[in-house]
Amino acid sequence: MRRASLRLRLALAGALVLILTLIAAQIGLSILFNRHAERAIAAELSDRSDFLIAAVEAGADGSLTLPSPPTDPAYERPYSGRYWAVASDAESWTSRSLWDFTLTLPAAPPPGEDAILTLPGPQDTSLLALDRSVIRSTAQGDRTLRITVALDRARIDAARAAFEAEMLPWLAALGLLLLAAGAVQIVVGLAPLATLGRRLGDLTSGREDRIGDSVPVEIAPLARQIDALLEARAQEIDRSRRRAADLAHGLKTPLQALLGEAQRLRSQGRNDEADGVETVVHSIRKQVDRELARATIAGSAASVRADVARAVEGVVAVLRRTPAGAALDWRIDAPAQHFARIDSADLTEALGALVENAVTHARACVTLTVARSGPHIHVTIRDDGPGMPSDQIARLRQRGQRLDTSGEGSGLGLSIADEIAVSAGGDLIIKDTGQGLAVTLVLAALPEA
């Protein structure tokens, strides 16, 4: 099952939280605006109520009159959305805007207190009303006045809708800004993982053998665990190499003794028995050599590197001094600054086997070329010898097979070179060119130093 990336998960989670936050912000700001508008209108209604209280006059007989009602045209136009009503125990006055509608009021608030009410209004409207009771002194005693001033809530709703319409572009712009900030936060937050990836890349390329402590605190435990695993692996490889070396040295004396026994048998004229012992000894020695080579290349971790040109020069310098090598024409094209992901000793061993095979079969010339092709380095060894049929090449590529069973020969060396190449993430390509044999060692390339 394909899993989404950590970056995508964080982006989706951030986007979801942002959307929910913006929705909550819009709802919250709308509620705050509505409350603010209601308080502002309540203050306006309170001022209108004060005007009405002041406009009520008391007569000498104790009666109350309203000779100068508010002159605002809105209170004169029927169902205009602005209304007022004043009532006492004997008199009542209403704005002309109420026309034939009577406000339905609850119980009056205590004198000196204001009540903010939502009342049904004319034509199925909803009114925001301020209801107030006051005591008015007259010649006949105190009288109670109830003053109610109302405004159609549709005006508040319209103002809120206009506010929300103006608020949406700003919220959208804020959302985009927060999305950009979230993207930056994700990049910065995941940067330590990129650092860890680069350190692992350094391990792979051989520039480092451990991750080390130069990583952020949050991923330092992971880095320490990886380093501990690398250390444990290195120690296990070292122990395996030592055990293989001990095995080889332990078998050397018994094998030499068996060869001595074969010579004794041959001196007695028992040649068949001597040949049998020598065959067994050579087979055991070949297997020991193979296991030693495997133990060696098992330690070729991804954190090693080899200078290919230097390894080629070293191998050629040695084989040129041999009697067979001194008689050949050597053509070398090995540019510097080509590095491969392989242990230097393993590369030297593989090249030694391949070049020695070319020297053995060449008539007059051996050619070595080093070239980089994409992520690989190709080291090609050509000789002008008799070449090799395709069926024999196929047999030679089978590990453990060799074509010359008479003694020490090239089959085992080429097989070991193949194992070294494969263990290092490369390959060994053998071709008959018609004018000799061409063997190409393909290795994983590393950045130039």
C-alpha cells in the first residue's frame, strides 16, 4: 500500500485546521459585530428614550401630556422600522409609524432599569426594543411612565451581512498568507530530515563512516541508533574476517602435510593415489581461497571509496614487471578523479585477477580504459588473445566453474572478481570481440573529490 508523504500529511492537516479556524473566525467576528451593533443601537434607543421622558409634561391637575413628540420623519411614516410608545396608568402615546399595530410587551422592568427586548413587529418583522420604567412626580403624586423605543432588526441583519461580505476577501487573503506561512513552516520543520538524508548519503558515498552528533536534537536519538547499528555491523564483519583468516591459517599446515604425503606416494610410484590427494588438496585450497575472498568483500560496506585510476596504475605497475607483462604493449587510459563505491583492497584484487588473465592470454597488447557512464564507472580490460566462445563465457560466469583444471588459472580469479563487483553493487561483463577478450568491471560511481 502506497503511503502519503510526511510533507503531504502535514500540508493536509494544516489546511484542514486553517479552514476550520477561518470558519470559526468568520462566525465569531459576525457574532461580535452583531453584539457591538446591538449595543450601539441600544445606546441610540436610550438617547431617544431620554428625549421622550423629557418631552412628557405634567399638568396642574396631575395629568401627563406629550406636546412635542420626536420630529424624526421615520416616526411619522407607517411601518418605517422605527417606533416608540409611552404609557402611564391613564394615558398612552405611540409613534405614527406603528399605525394600527400594538406592541406586545412583557412585564415592565423595575423603575430605573432598562430591558433590551426582541419583540414582534408590524408585518412579521422582529424589533430590537429598549423598555424603561421611570417615576414622574406630579401635583397629584408620583406617576409611573413606561417608555419603549424599538428598531427593526432587519437593519442589524443587513449591516451584519454587509460586514461579512466585506470580511470574506480579507479572510481569504489571510488564509493564503497563513498557507504560505504553513508551507514555510513545513519546509523548515522537515529540514532536519533532509539533513539526516544528506548524512546517510554521505555514508553511502563513503564521505563519512558515521552520522555523528551534528544533527538536530529531535533526531539525535535516531542518529545514535543508526551509528550503533553501523558499529555493531563493523565489529561483526571484523570478527568474520578474523575467523576466516584463522580458518585459512589453520588449514594451511594440514594441506601442506597432505601435499607432502602426495609427494611421498609419487616417489613410491603410486602416481594415481598421489594425483587423487593433490586434486583433493587443490579443491580444498580453492574453496578456502573463495571463502577468504567472500569474507573480505563482505566487509565492503557502502561507506567506502576507491580511486579507480590509482588502483589501475598500481596493478599495472606490478604486472608490467613480470616476464609475461614486460613483453607486452600496454595502453592505459585512466583519467584521474574517478571514484567508485568499493573498498580499495577489493578493487585491487578484482583488477589484479582481470589484468593477470589478460596478460596470460594476450599475444602482444593489453588495453585498459576507465570511463564514467552516468552513475557507473566502467573499467575495461582488453587483450588480443584467442578470445573465448560464448558457451565458455557462460560457464565462466557460473561461480565455482573454471575452464583450466590443470592448476592455478583464471577461472577462479574471474569468478572472485565477479563476486567483488556484485557485492559492491556493480557487475562484470565478459565479451569476445573477435580480436580477443574484453572484460568490463562496472562499479557504482561516487562524486568527484
